[in-house]
Amino acid sequence: MNSRRQRPKSSRQVKPWEWFWLTLWVLLLTGSGIFCGWALMWLTRIPPLPDCDQVTPFHSESDLLYCAKAQARTGEPNSLVQSVLLTANWPKTHSQYDESQEVLKDASEQILVLANRWAQAGKLDDAIDLAEKIPLNTPLRKSAQAVIFEWRQDWEQGRAIEAKLRPALAASDWTLAKTHLQEFKALKSDYWLTTRYVFWQQQFLVEQQAWNQLLQARDLAGTNKIENLRQAVVLARDIDLRSQVWQAAEQDIDAWSKTVLDVALQRWQVGDRTGALELASVVPPSPHLLPAAQELLALSHAQTLATQADPSGVAPRYSHMFGLMAAVSAVNQLPANSPYAAADLSSVDQWSEQLTDLRRLTFSDRVARLGQRLTYDWAIHQAQMVEVDRPRRIQGQTMVAQWQANLQRIADRPILLEARSLAKPGTIAALETAIAKASEIELGRALRVEAQTLVAGWQQEIQVIEDRPILDAAVALAEQDKLQEAIAEANKIESGRALHSRAQGLVQEWTATIQIAEDKPILDEAKDLAYSGSLTAAINLAGQIGPGRALYDEARNAIALWKAERAYIWSIWEAEGRPVPGGDSSSTTESE
């Protein structure tokens, strides 16, 4: 019966067209969501900033204004000009006209400030070019034209003053030159008031000094003495080349040099070669000299170069090498038929030998700078090849001593590093081991002083470790008010120990505390006597505090005050005819 009541189960299937519609709606909903999300992002995103380097008038007004502001903030000349161009000629009806005018005015003001700075620095053309970049029909165009006119006026006046000042200095008319120099102060530009004024003031001093030197040289030359003539050449050659006097001095130098060389040739011919070379050494080279004079001059200059190359300092100098090379070359270039070539020039051989040694030392020094043991050994071997009688021998031995010291440092540095490492634990045993290690560096070694300094420091550390318990015990006793015991304990630290000065400072402090405790009642009682009128008794009582005590100075100040007060009282008594006590030891009170 139950089987008849059961109904068959439904087995309905989804048809294909129903799947199509379901998929379509899902796709439509998904696409709509994606589109709405993209639209929301597009609406809320920040618009990209314009590329101000590529901005043109065809961009939007907001982009133009943004770039104008950005370029005005840079303060650069080209950017400021671009900012002005972007904001000029905006119509007044534009909604952002007022804002653009503010940017235009700000950029124009910066242009004028920068142009004025250039003008004050002397860059007039650049300043005018920049100021003229402010367009027509803009607020600061008239100001720019006015400033440009002022600059040009100042430049015309300044150049006119210089045109008058230059010939006045050339003529050595110092009064007229000073008058023209003061005319700069009437100009407005800082360039003419400071830069050019200072320049011409210095030039005035240069010309004045050069003229005085030339007059002194002419006075010396006028004596017709060869030594004075030589000094005149030297003095005239020292004249500042920036001066206009130099042209006149150069003519005098040529004339005087010819006379000096003639006398030098005469001295050479009579056998006074040293005097001849000394005279010729002051003469400047000149293409107008006779061959014999030119050869003597070349020989003299060669000797001067060789003298300047004498050993000085530790390291060899390239300038000395080049000087010796030039000296040897100058002598070797003398013609074979020259009277100087046949002379006894033994010094040339010395220069050649010195040049050889100098080259050797220079190369050795460069090799030694590599800082390796092998390079130092090679450099020392080369430097020791300089013979004993050579001029560079002392310099070579000095360099050898330095290199040997560097070798000692290379050898001993690991010992010091190991000693430092051993001392790091800070214990007595570690420090003693480090001291023993550092003491391996023998006396006379390059690092001996550094090693002994470390040893001294470690010895002090050991003393501190040993004496610290004594000092701590003394401090503990002092904190318990057992000052005598604390002093006795601190005095156990002997003189010369690291903590001795610290211990003695505490001893002095505790001793002063004990003395104050002993003498304070005496001084207080003396003050009470003084307040009650017994000044003599107070003085006598306070006098019991002896020198060296902690309260001695305070007691002496109080005694001095009481004595002055007592003397004043006695002077009043004496004026009133009353008897005055006969001595300081009187026990009679002053109030009686």
C-alpha cells in the first residue's frame, strides 16, 4: 500500500538556453563593475603635472600658470625669463588674471635683482641683456629701463674717469691722480665705488712704488760705480711688471746691462772669473747682446741655476734636477771656439756628478714611497752609493736614516699591536705581560718612545688596581666619620704612585674637616665675645688659631675687623679724655 503512495522523483534538466542567459547576466554584471571601478578611479585620480621644460602657449592656462610659478621659484635667469613670458599678455577678463600678474611681478622683480647683482659685479652687458628680457606693457618694464639707463650713465662716467686717471699715473702726477681717484666716490654703482676704486687705488700705490724704485736705481747708476750700477740693475728688475713705469725702466735696464757686461768681460779677460760671473748674474737675457756677452751671460746663469740647486731639505726636488740639467746644458752649448769653453770649468763636472746623484736619490725616494721592506732596502742601497765627497752625500744619508727608521717601524709594529692586545683584559697579569712584550723594543729603535709611553700607562693602570682597595677603604672610614683612621689609611699610598695625588687631595680635605671641627668652637666663642663688647678678649682668643689651619684666614679677617673697631672706640675715648688701655692684652672691656 505504501509503495502505491510513493511518487516518482523529479529529474528536471537545465536547458542550454537557460545557461546562456545566466552566463550573459554574469558577464554583464562583471563588466559593469569593472567599468564603474575604472570610471571612479579616473574621476578621483590626480591629473599629471605638466612638463614645464616642454610647455608652450598652446597648453591650458592652468598648466601655464603652474609652470610659471615653478620656474619663478628656481631663481635661475632662464627660468625667470620663461616665467615672465608665460604670464605676460594675459587678458584682464581671464579668471586667473590677478594670480598671473602676481607671478609676473614676482619673476620680474627677481630678474631685476639678479641683473643688478651682475651689474655690481661688473657684468654690464649681461645685466642689460637680462633686464631687457622683461616684456613691454608689463608692470616693471619702466623700472627696468630706468635701471639700465642708470647703469649706462655710471659706466660712461667711470670709463671717463679711468681715461683721465691712466695718463696721470703714467706721468707720475700723483696729485692729479688722487683727484681723479676721488671722482669714483660720486658714482652710484658698487662696482665703481668698490671694485674699480680699490683696483685703481692699488694701481696708484704700485705706480708710486715703481717710480720710487726707478728713481733710486737711476741715482745709483748716476754714481758711475760698477757695484752701484749692478745694484741699480737688480733694483730696476724688481719693479712690478703691472706698472706703467716698467717700460721706462726696461730701457734703462738694457743700457745699464750693456755697461755691466762690458765690465764683466774685462774682468774675465784679466782673469777675475768669479767677479765677471757675479756681475753678469744680474743681467737679464737679451737678443741684442754680442756673442761674447751672450756666452758669458749664459755661463753666469748656469752658475746661478746650479747654486740654487744646492741640497736643502730632506727629500730631493725636481726643481733642483731641472736647474742642474739646464746649467749643464747651457755650458755644453757654448761654441767650441768660445773663450769660455776653453776655461777651467771644473764646476761643470761637479754639476754633472751632482745631477747623477740627484737622479739616483729622486728615483730611490719614489721607490721608497711604496712603503714595503723590499723597496726600502733597495732605496737604502742606492742612496749609499753616493760617495762621501759628493755634495748630495749628507742628503742621501739623511734619507737613509729615515728609511731605516721606517724599516724599524715595520719590524716593531707587530710587537706593539700584540702588546696592546695582551693588555686588553686589564688585569695585573695581562698588563705585566703586555709591559714585558713592549719592552722588547730596544733603545734607539723608531718605536721605542711609543712603546715606553704605553709601558708607563700600563704601569699606572697596575698601580691603580693595587692601590684602589686602599683608597676605597679610606673613603669608607671617612664616611663613618673616622677621619684620623681614613687619613692614616690614605697615606699608605706612596709618592709617585698613580693614585697618590688623589689620595693626598682627600687627606687635605679630611684634615681641613678635622681642623674646622676643632677650631670652629674657638672662633664662635671669639665672635660671641666681640658681640658682647670684649674685643680684646675676642682678638686674643681668635689668635689661638695658628697658620695653616683651615679657619686661619677667616680668623685673621675677623681679628682685623675687631682691631679696627677697637681702634675706632679708643679714638673716641681719647677725644673725650678718657683713659685708653695700654696694650692689646688688657682684659678691661671696652664698654667699661
